[in-house]
Amino acid sequence: MMVSEDQLIERVCRRFHSSKGYVRIGIGDDAAVLRPGTGTEWVVTTDAFLENVHFRRNAHPPKSAGYKALARAASDLAAMGARSRCFFLTLGLPKACTGAWLDGFLDGMARAARQFGLTLAGGDTTNYPVVVTSLTLIGEVNRGKAILRAGARPGDLLFVSGRLGEAELGLRLIQRKLHKQKRWSDHLRKHFYPEPRLGLGQWLASHRYATSMIDTSDGLSTDLRHICQASGVGAVVWAPKIPVVRIPSELRRLGLDPLDLALNGGEDYELLFTVPKKLANYLPHNLGGVPITAIGEIARGRRAFLIDANGKSKPLTPKGWDPFRPR
Ligand code: ADP
Ligand code: MG
């Protein structure tokens, strides 16, 4: 079957709702025209999602690839405390992916767009030997209200949303080729369909609780280091307090350590943030169904330490995801 670029663009666009408001001119002209609010700033992020680097066509259902591509990028808006507005999709596709695979991919992405409140405002479509996507997302914050990585102060408490290591457990199941077995599907959900914490991020920005924030895309050990470096501080993390992944007893034989997955596993897309101690008492333990847990404290110095249940302290070295480091 022959497909043309115009037909593909038409198929992409049909899947997404156009909405007036922020996007004055969307798909169909040479470029989009946006209409930002007054008294606000743009928050712009771009994210690559590549076959054989970020997903595999034989392991990831097309729906998951489409959903996850957008969810990953939306998590960066969440980490700034931004309200999501619109996005641009650059899509390179092999011919073999222009049929059913693309339908599934667009299904997943359209679901994510609805869920995250993002309007597709433009993009580019081309042919490429493997699936490559690049997503650019635009969000908005009230002027000066974006939550940065810099801003943590000694004495601030360190909080994390959700549960850490769950996405990494899913990845390990895929690596051991267990993902085709239905019985493990619950443990694959966080890897296939992560939930960017947009509501929590916006809530923290509007209530001015957080002094710094990042999303956990690379793993707690690595992402905490980013906060420490940007803020010029150190930190202690209380290992027993970390909400770690629950590994079902049938999977014990894999020899996975929940704490290791929580510290060094990537792609949870939770929020890691700091709150001054005197405000921390007013922070709910749960926001819109998302648990929030205090796991440590910001300290002087530049180094991060992990304290175990016996009170013993050791350096917390960043061992999370790095695309340029072999694993
Ligand atoms: P040009 O040749 O001027 O770049 P295109 O034919 O690439 O124009 O695009 C025509 C319109 O379709 C533009 O508005 C563009 O933003 C939109 N578009 C193309 N590909 C995509 C895509 N993958 N997702 C969303 N919009 C797209
Ligand atoms: Mg183009």
C-alpha cells in the first residue's frame, strides 16, 4: 500500500482534538501561532524518544510507545510546576510502521494528550529506517513561579511522590522476557504507562511549598545529585523511609533488591522536591491519590549520604540511568 506524507499528517491530526484558546493557529499552516496568557511565562521542553534506545518494537506495545513518549516529556512540565498547554510532534517512521503500528501509537498518544491537557499544535512527519520521535511541549507558569532545581536550603526536608523502582522492575521483567506473561502485567504498568505528576507539580507551585524540584527520570541517586549541584547543597536520605517497589514473592528468584531499584532505577517520573521544615507540617500525605513521603533532609556541604536502619551512613553515589554509560 502506498502512503503519502500528506495522508500521514492527515491521519495524525484526525486523532487529536484541536482546541481554541492557547493555540490560535494550529496544524495546517506553515507554523503555529500561540496566544499566551498575561502575567505568565512559557515553560518549554523537548524530548527524544527513539526506537532501540528508549523502547523496542518487539517489547513495547505501540499504544505504550505513543503514551510514554508524551508522558516523559510532560513530566518535565510537572517538575517545573507548569500548566500544560500544547505540543509539537516530529515523527520519523519506517514504511512498515505506517499502518496498524501508527494507529496504536496515535491511540496511546491521544489518550495521553487528553489526560495531560495538551493540544497538538504542529509537527513534522518523515520517513526513517527506525521509529524516531521528538516532542516539544509548552506549558505556562505565573511569572517567576516556576520551581527550579536550584533553591534547596540546608534544613529543608526532601520529599518524593509515589513509589520508586516500579518502572525499573518492569524493565527488568522485559529484559528477562517475562513481559509476554499476563500475570506480570500489573508490574509492567509503570514502565509502559508512567503518570507524570502534573497536578502535584502545579499544586506545589501555586502554594509555594517547594524550594526546589526535579522529576525522577534517571533514578533517585542521580536526580538528587542534580538538585544538590544546582542548589549548592548536600543531603541525607533515610533509606528505611523510601517508598520502595514491592516485589512479589514469585519474583524473589530474580534476586532484585527493592532499595537498589528505588535508588538507581530510571523512568519512575515521580517528583522529588524540597520544602522548608516549618512548612512541611502543612503538607498533606496524599494529594489527589498520590502519596507524598519525606525521605531525607538537605544538608550543608556538597555530598549526599544514605543512612540505613541502624543509623549507619554511606555516600549515595549516582548510579542511575546515563545513555552514554554502559550498564
Ligand atoms: P512544511 O513543509 O511547511 O514543513 P508540512 O507539510 O510538514 O509543512 O506540515 C503541514 C502542517 O502539518 C503543519 O502545520 C505542521 O505543523 C503539521 N504537521 C506535520 N506533521 C505533523 C505531526 N507529526 N504532528 C502534528 N502536526 C504535523
Ligand atoms: Mg514539515
